[in-house]
Amino acid sequence: MNTITITCDPLVDAHVHLRTGPLLRTVAPETARYSDMALVMPNIAPPVRTVDDAKRYELDIKGVIRAASEAMDATFRPWFALQLCADTTPQVIKEAAADDSPVLAVKYYPPNVTHGKSDVRDLQDMRPTLSAMEALEVPLCLHAEVPGEDPLRAEAAFIPTINWLVQTFPRLRIVVEHVTSRAMIEAIKGWPKHVGATITAHHLFLTFADVMGARLHPHHFCKPIPKTPDDLIALREAALEASPKFFYGSDSAPHLNAAKRSAEAPPGVYTAPVAPMLLVDLFFHAGKPDAFRRFTRMNACTFYNLDETPAFKLTATCDLTAQEPPTISQKEDPHWFFAGKPMRWQVTRTTL
Ligand code: DOR
Ligand code: ZN
């Protein structure tokens, strides 16, 4: 058999939704299988708003992963983002910045743009908290969409808000999460070097037509909504260049099939089980192994000041002789991104 085999470091997933309860049990091991660190998003109910909330959530996550696999438990380090709420005081930021805190960042969701609740309509109301974040070097992760805007323009419409943040808090570290548009990518390149962005795996493969083409595809529906072919090209160029400003955050966001296939499907694409294969395919076929490492690991470690020593290795294989690549098989609910589609690469973990 003529196969290519590549050994690489695990991914650092700088943006993931692990949920709670039974869904947490299903999805968390899929992230821990391929990542040794992840930044876990706070939009559970109720949201993660204090360091104590994050520590409790950490215990739940570690317990679930330990029950699934002791090997994965030994290699997986979850970090947390607190949700920016009206009562996120400078004191909360001080606790988040403490040495023993598992909190790496604070996440802002404008109200009514995506899954979950938010009670901060205007970032201008949060000046003391944002000043504390700037002083204590706690990054602000942004869901960058303007509520009520046309969903195809909502991200670009948020650029003036980030301009205001950059001018008002010149040292505030900012991550624009899950970028989807050429306009935002260009804007990020123009801001100082402590303003970076995450890019998901699914946004590197989808356009608006994949969400609403001849048929409606609820499993491709996410926020921000995938955009035009030109925006997709800009995203791929940014990922494949992998300058220090751009890094991988899966935004793997599972919802049970019953909800996704209902009349009001929530946004979110569940990519954790397949994202490594998709990324290996994209980067290695583009001849960019170094960019793969920067995009999926190094850039996030540098931005968040994390120890980059890998806790295990991944082995990726591709069968060159296969007439037709095998298709990705779906396990249980929730539906996996790319399920039923051909995938040339397989990725497995190897203990160091
Ligand atoms: O598609 C999305 N799903 N985008 C988000 O911002 C939130 C996420 C979720 O939590 O389901
Ligand atoms: Zn998200």
C-alpha cells in the first residue's frame, strides 16, 4: 500500500464549546483526542462568569474526560473564557488574572446575535472592566457581529466598534473570534500586533450557498454565517499564511439533531471529530506543513503565553492508492460536520 504518514503535534483549539450534561460527555472527549489545550467558551446556562464558575466547569470537564480515557485526561488542559456580563467588575478581572486561575480571557457576545444570552448591549458601558483587562493583560475575545444587521454584513459592521476599542484601550489584547469576511481579515492586519483572530475549520470549507443553496442545510448553519467565495479565499489565504495574528479556534458547537432539524435551528457546526483531518488535508495538499504547525498550535501558544511543549503526537495517514477515499462515518447524535463525505486523511493520537 502506498501511504503518506506524517507525525505532528496536537492542535491547540483556541475556541470550543463543550456544553454540559450528556452533551458534554459525548463531545468533550472528541476535543481531548486531538488537542492538548483548548479555550472553552462560557455560553452555557447560566454562563461562566466568575473564576469559581470556571473551576467548577473545569472539574466537570476533567471528570468526563477521565471517565472516557485516562490517557486523554493526562494530556488535556482546558482553559476558560469568562463571559462579559453587566456585573463583570474589575475585581472579577483581578481574580481571573491570578496565577492559579484557569481563566485565560473574557468573551463578549453582543445580545441576540447567536446562541446564549448576553446582558451587555454597549461595550462603552464596560469601560472600568475593559481598563482592568488592559492593565492586567486579560485578552478580550469578541463575537464581532452587530445585532440587527443583515447577517451577511454584521461582521464588517462591527469594525468601527473594534476601532473604538483599539483607540480607547491601546494595549488591550483582542481576539476577533471566528472571522468570516475579507473585510475583517484586512482590518485585523491593520490593527496592532496584539489584535489577532481565530479561524474555524468549517469556515475554511463553507460558503453561504452551502447553508442555503438548493436546499437548507441546518448542520452548516452557524454564526457568523459563512459568506461569499471571495471571503472563503481570503480566509484560506490567511490560514495558509499563518502569520502570528491568525490561529485556529474550531468553534466546534454541537447541538442535538432534534434542535438542528427543528423549525428554529440554533447556529453551530460540530467539527471536533473531523477538524484535524480537514486541516491536515488543506495544509499538506497546499504544501504548507510549517504553516499547519503555526496555525494550529504555535500562534495561539504565543498569543496566550502558553507552554507549547506537546503532551502527545498525532499521526496523519493518507492512502494514495485508494480509488475513492473513504467517507467519514457518523457516530451518534449530534451530527458531525463532513459526515458521509470523502476524506483522504485519517488522524490518530500517539502517546509520547
Ligand atoms: O455558530 C455558533 N454557535 N456561533 C456562536 O457564536 C455560538 C455557537 C454556539 O454556542 O452554538
Ligand atoms: Zn463560539
